[in-house]
Amino acid sequence: MTKQKRTAINPRRDEDYPNWYQEVVKAADMAESSDVRGCMVIKPWGYAIWENIQKNLDAMFKDTGHVNAYFPLFIPKSFFEKEAEHVEGFAKECAVVTHTRLEDDGKGGLKPAGKLTEELIVRPTSETIIGASFSKWINSYRDLPLLINQWANVVRWEMRTRLFLRTTEFLWQEGHTAHETKKDALEETFKMLNVYAEFAEKYLAMPVIMGEKTESERFPGAVNTFSIEAMMQDKKALQSGTSHFLGLNFAKASNIKFQNKEGKEEFAWTTSWGVSTRLIGALIMAHSDDDGLVLPPRIAPSHVVLVPIYRNDEEHAKVMAFIDELISQMKEMRYHEEKIRFQIDDRDLRGGEKLWDWIKKGVPIRLEIGPRDIENNSVFMGRRDKDAKDKIGMKVDDFVSNLTEILDEIQQNIFDKALRFRNENMINIDDKVDFYKFFTPKNKNNPEIHGGFAISHWCGNPECEVKIKDDLKVTIRCIPIDAMEESGKCIYCGEKSNKRVIFAKAY
């Protein structure tokens, strides 16, 4: 019997994937549950990842002509009531403010007082409140396009929560734009979908599929919703970003009108698009292993951690002087036009304990530096894309001259591994029996990791979609943008179909 390899995270992924995820978050010291039910505290390491997501996405938004603004957290209930589909879609998730203050209840406690004449909704999304501003800002075709982004928090009431993936309050960005023509608005919708896909693959090292959502999965009030879908290591899908073509629906609800070039009044065509701290959950589940978090260098809070190894004060002084000289060289370097991010771990702990802390935090490169390394003018390097015991000695000059190439290699290796996993678990299925077998665990009481992405025909009938969801908890993740016209039969009812869609279990 083969001895099971000892791992830093217990349980392992194959033993209990949901608990493995929670343990990775805990071991990396990224976040914790708040005393406020359903909310989370994002700790410094987790927030540093979000800051890097923000910084790089924000640059991409600005490169495509968008500017940042900020809108109220509170939205009058009447604003929501203007767009029927929108209010229906979010009604069960809304937090509502009904009073303006607290006062003594005469029993040693407090009670709400100052009832509002109109209730305020705590922002679940901002189409309606931003639409109110757009209706004031837009008067002429000369005011278009209007390209706005907002970095904010939102509240959507959740009963079952999971850190980063589903919490009552979360952080996100939401883009909102208005355009002169339908063509311009559709171009914007696809442009931002491509921005998200590029960011996911280039920075998060996470391969994604771009596609359109079915009507049942569409954003409330949108004409079309498009998404990027990624496969996690439990073979489930995670919707990692959305871009919505809103048509004229929200413009009519918010009275966003402009005078066209002929002097006639028209409604503007609008879009909205967003990603959230859910991306951090995707990052964890796409790349991490049974030793903890694995971070692609382009998004990692630190590229390199330096761990001094010494036995006495004299050795400590020599090692730190050596590290200071190495750091002075790294400070002169740039990785994709950014400074090399590094940490020195000089805590009063055993070397092995410190190194395992950084393995669990996912730092791409670990350097152990002791007296013997100083004698050889070298460093002892471990990489997060390799086994924890797989370390090599490198001359300092070689390390410095090759550092950016090593980081790029780690980034590419992480992407290639995720792409390989997705491709191995994405399959064309044309037989209903095979389809149901693919999504049914062998152990129903304690389901093993199973399924994947089934690329199958669908006739377009929502009833077939509902039946599959009821039977298997499987949904159509998207209709791929690059899906070819192809004659076939619906995987559920056998009726004619001209295109394959992606079915999967999902978060």
C-alpha cells in the first residue's frame, strides 16, 4: 500500500473540497468570518491580492477610455420600481433601511426611530441610481459615449455564505456606459468582456470561456448577458465576470435621453459590466494545492520572500548584510513595468516553520540564505509551481539576471496547468444516458469530485434547461461566442439543435 504524502492542508482536495478551500483561506491568512453574520473580514494578505486586481484592471479600464466616479450607497425604493424585471431579480436579496436613528427604548436598550418616508435600498447594484445621474449629464449626442466605472461595495443578502465566493457584503467594480447607437453599445459590451478575459488569463493565469447566458441566467433587466466561465479543480464552473447589453430598458426607466444630430430626441443605449472579490475565490480554487495557496506572480502581493538562516548574532549580521545587497539589486529591476515585490522574514521562528508559512501563502519564489550561501555567493531557491522539496542553489548574479524570466515561467506554468486540467475535463457528449452518468457521482452519500464541462446540443427550449437543472443541479454556463453552427439533437429532448452549449455544475 502506497504511503499517503503528508500535506500542509487537511483535508486534501480529493477528500473534502469545500473544507479544503476554507483551510487554504485560513492557512494563507487571507480572510475570516465577521461577527456580522454573512460578512467577512478581508485580512491584509487577501486585501493585497484585491489591490493588485484593482490596480491592473483599473489601468485596463482607463486604457479603454473609462473614468472612475462614485455614487450613493443608498438607493430610493422608487428607483428600483421603475424597472420591473430588475426589481424582481433582486427583491429577495435587498437590505432595506427604514429608519434614520436609534433612541433609548427605556429598558436599557435601543430601538429604531425616525421612520423614513421612503425606504432606502442598500446598493445591490447601481444601474438605477447611476441612471438618474446619467439622465442629468446627457443632453446631446455630443455627450456620448459616457464611460463610467465605480469601485465600491455592494450588499446582497445571503443565507449560505463562503469566504470570497458568496458573502452578504462584497467588493467589486461596476462599469456603466451610455451610447448613441445600438452598435456602439454592443461593441462596448464585447470590448469589456474581452478585457475581463484578457485579465483573467494574463494576470490570474486562469483560462476562461467567453459566451452568452441563456434567458434564465441573464442579468435582471438586460437584453443580453455575456460572461467568462472558468473551471475550478472540483470540475465546477465559476462565473468570473459579466458584461450586459441593457438595450433601451434602463434608459427608458431612468429617462436617459439625448438630442441626435438631426435634432430629434432619442433614448441612449446602455451597458453595465462587473467583477468582484469572487475573483479571489476563483484564483484559490483554480490553482491552489494540498500545501496551500498558489499565486501567479503578476497578482501576488510579494514575488520573492527572503528567509535568513543563522545560528548566532554574528551570522545574523552577515546574512542580513548579504540580503540588503541583494535587495538593492532587486529594487533596480522591473517585472512587467512594476517593481519587484519582496518580503524579508526575520521573525524569531525556526526556518522550516517560516518557509512553510510562505508556501501556504503562495509566494512564487522563496530564498533561503545562510552562512554557506554567503560563502558561495549564492541563494537557495524554492518555487511555488514546483514541489516544496524541489530547491536549487543559484549564484546571486544568475538569480538576479534571470529573476524576471523565472517569474514569467512560473506564471506560464500555472496557466498551462489550469488549461490542461480544463481541457482534460471538457468533453463533447451527445447521448443523454452518458450525459446523466457524467454528472452523477458514484458515491451519492459522500460525492467524489466528478463531472466537468459537457459540450452538448440544446434546442433552445427553457423547459429542457429547467429539467436538467432539477435532475442534476447542472446549468447552461454559456453559449460560447466562438461556437460553430452544427446540426445535432438536444441532449435532453432530442429535438433539432444547431449549436452546442456548455453544461456544468457551478458555484
